[in-house]
Amino acid sequence: MTAVAERKLPALGGFSPQLLALELRRMVRNRRTVIFTLILPAVFFLLFGTGGDLKTQRAGEGNVTGYILVSMAVYGAMLAATSGGAMVSLERAAGWSRQLRLTPLRPMAYIATKLTLAMVVGAISVLVAMTVGAFAGAELPAHAWIECGLLAWVCSLVFGAFGLFMGYLLPSENVMQILGPALAVLSFAGGLFAPVDTFGHTFATIAKFTPVYGVGEIARYPLVHDGNLWIAALNVLAWTAVFAGGAVWRFRRDTARV
């Protein structure tokens, strides 16, 4: 009597620490990514957040230098999370995503792996920026150092999903060349580089619908205690759902073409 062994599905749809570790090693080997996501935000902070009398001007419970530091930590987390997600474009070019159709790896497990990778790199970027700020004159209450950093990191999940979605839509050879400037524009439009009220009521209203607005408002709240957290949280949740849903949709389209 012969028995045919049933093919068992892997636990968690194929999500595993081993796969995550492999993806992380691949990413840190890319020197351009390391410089772009870990060093550039800290350099921007030193250039724009430590000059003049910014260290003596107050912003909430800290100084303006601290306020700018939190914004740059958010920017760094955005870049890192987006880069981590956008790595999928290289896999598409190599035909790897189509090969995944032949494995038991589930779409949601693949998406979860990429998003987790993006969050790990985002955490490193926030730590680098906050460490530089601690030695460069940024003043924040003890609780704000921790809370602002954590919130900047957690909320960057929306940009991990954004990078993943864009990685399926844009050509692999220039995905970050497109997304880098796009993130800079979104950061300006969302009030990350300058308060939205500076440019008038109309601009401030439009800014609330950008994916950067909610992240910046939430991350800076422990320092300034200003802004509507409900609107900011809704902004983050809505954009995360849109980008994650788009990433799953594109993944299914890619893997279906075998």
C-alpha cells in the first residue's frame, strides 16, 4: 500500500527569523542604502538643526534643536523603511518574486517579512539620529527622548508599506532615485521640514491628507504637546492600509504570472 505524503504548509505562512536574517544581511551589504538611510538624516540634522540660536530657542519642553532632531529622526525612519520595502524591486527584476509562486510562502508572510525588515532598519536609523542629537545640543525631557524615538519608529511602518508598494510599481534600476525626491516633497508637504501653519490655512488643510503628516505629528507630540492625535492616528492607519493593500495586490499579480 502506497501513501502519498501531503505537502504541509509552513507555520505562519513561511515567515521565519531565518528568512528575516537573510534579508537583513542582504540589505546591509548595500553601502548606498546604509549611507542614504543611516547617515544622511544625521547630516541634515547637523546642518539645519544646530546653527545660530536654535539651541537656545524653546519648542515645547525642549529647544528648537530637539524639535528638528525629532523631525529628522522621522525622516530617517521614513527613508530606511521605504528602502527596506523597495528592495522587492530588485527581486522582481531577477525573477525571484515569480519563483515564489512555486513555494509554500504565502503573500501575507512575504509582505510581513519585508515590513519587518523595513522596521528593523528604521529602528537603527532612529537610534543613529537620536545619538547624534544627544551630543549636538538637542534638549528634550527624559521621557520625550524615549517616546519620540519610539513613535517615530513605530509610525514609520506606513513607509515600509509605501516602499513595498512602490517596489512593485517602479523599475528596479531607479526605484530609490524616484522615491528619494518623492519623500522629500512629501516631507515638506506634510510639515516635517517646516510647520504647516507657516504657509497658510489652505496648505495646512492639504497637509493633513499627506502620509507624512500623521507620523510627524505623533512623533513630536511628547515634546510639544500640540496637535490633534486622533486625526494624526487616523492618517497613519489609513495610509498604512492603502499601501499594504496595494503591496499585497501587486505581489499577487507578479506571482500569478509564472
